[in-house]
Amino acid sequence: MGILGDIKNAIFDGEENKIVELVKQALDEGQTASEILDKGLVEGIRATGDAFEKGEKFIPEMLLSSESMKRAMVILKPLLVEEGAGGGFGKAVLATVEGDVHDIGIELVGTMLETAGFEVRNMGPDVPTEDIVEAVKEDKPHIVGLSALLSNTMDVMPDVIEALADAGLRDSVKVMVGGAPVKQDFADEIGADGWAYDAASAVPKAKALRSQLPD
Ligand code: B1M
């Protein structure tokens, strides 16, 4: 099966003590950080979600899988940033919207944007709308990136866009949305400026949006 399959299984089985060792082994064997991320970790967490949906896994097991993923990311994040080009692209404020505790996806988006040269403030999960508005006032980012993993929390996204408009900040930022249930048509419907399917495609999208703003 190979080391990437072992990593996928270790995430699926929530083996938080074994994962670090496996990731180091994969790096020693010459796998790149992105290969380990895409073909090991992300595959493993996706399989976990599928098993949860079928009733084969429960919340405590999903937590172990996500904890394992986070431990692996501690090793991979600096390497992913190193793999990327870098280069002063602009600022991004990222958050998973209020009521939603899923933060692995937005972490990955943040890592990829940093890799591409954005200065990133990742506010983490379950962020109240007013805190996002405050962060935009303080940081004056070019991009506001919102994530939602639940079909009910995606409905918070238009509230954030409206709150930015009410605060007079809407024209100074580009709002990008994403997360498993969020699609392009939803992004269009709520007046977001962009949508990306995954962390890799978030980079060209954020760059394109950034280029639409003055320096
Ligand atoms: Co939750 N959960 N969960 N969960 N969980 C899902 C999302 C679910 C699809 C599982 C399932 O049923 N198959 C389901 C949602 C169904 C729905 O509403 N459509 C679900 C549910 C129901 C729940 C609870 C309600 C369960 C319960 O309590 N009964 C509960 C909700 C709690 C809450 O938020 N209020 C809950 C809780 C949890 C845990 C806490 C146990 C844990 C989260 C731990 C953590 O994040 N710290 C958890 C996990 C781990 C998952 C799954 C298994 C994995 C999520 C993940 O990390 N994926 C997930 C099933 C799944 O995704 N298949 C599931 C890996 C990550 C790399 O992908 O987050 O999609 P993703 O991010 C991608 C893209 O979406 C995109 O790029 C990322 C990287 O490529 N992307 C963006 C994300 N944000 C973006 C922003 C962008 C652009 C792209 O621009 C800004």
C-alpha cells in the first residue's frame, strides 16, 4: 500500500500518536509535503467523513482523526510554505463563520495563501460576524475568506457580507467563500466576489481577486 496509504489509514483510524512518525518517514522516503497532504491526510479525513455519514463512525472518532490531521500539519506547514514561491501578494483575513467549529479546511486555505505570499490572519473557527468586521477594520485586508462546512452555517456568510457593507467596508475588500457545501451558485447568490473548491484553487482565485483592487 505504501507510506501515503499508511498515512491515510492513520488519519482514518485517528492514530494521533503514530501520525507524526509516519509523516517523518514519508518525508525521509522523498515524498513532498503537498503529496503527503493531498494523497495521505486529505484522503484520510475525507474517508472519515464518509464513514461518519454512513453511521460507521461517531463524533469522538472524528475528533481523533482531526487531531491527528492537526499534528501532521504542525510538521508539514513550514515545509508547504517553503515549497511555495512567496512574494508580498497582499493581506487576507480568514474565518470559519459563527456556529461552525470545522477549522481544518480554512487552516489549509491559510497555509496555501501564505505559501503564495499572502499575509494571513486566520481567526479560526466559530468566529462571530462582528469580530470579522472588527478584524477587517483593523487589518485592512484585500481578501476576506469565509469557510462553512455545515449546510446551516453557510447561511451566516451573507450576514457577514451585509455587515461589511453596513460598516462601509464592502468596497475595500474582496470576499471569497468556500467549504464543502458551498458552491459557485451560492457564492453568486449571496454577492460574494469569489469561490474556490479547495485550498489549491483558492490561491489563483485570491490572486485574481487581489489584482482587482488598487495597491
Ligand atoms: Co463535522 N460534519 N460535524 N466534525 N465533519 C462534516 C462537515 C459532515 C459533512 C460529515 C458528514 O455528515 N458526512 C457533516 C455536515 C453535513 C452538512 O451540514 N452538510 C458534519 C456534521 C453534521 C457535524 C456535526 C453537526 C455533527 C454533530 O454534532 N451531530 C458537528 C457540528 C459542530 C459545529 O460545527 N457546530 C460536527 C463536528 C465535527 C468535529 C468537531 C467532530 C470535527 C471537526 C474538527 C475540526 O475541524 N477541528 C468534524 C469533522 C472532522 C468533519 C469531517 C469528517 C471532516 C472535515 C474536514 O476537516 N475535512 C466532515 C466530513 C467531510 O468533510 N467529508 C464533517 C477536510 C478538509 C481538508 O476539507 O473542510 O472541506 P474541508 O475544506 C476544504 C474545502 O472545502 C475548501 O478547501 C479545503 C481544503 O482543500 N475550503 C475552502 C474550505 N474552506 C474554504 C474557504 C475558501 C476556499 C476553499 O475560501 C475562503
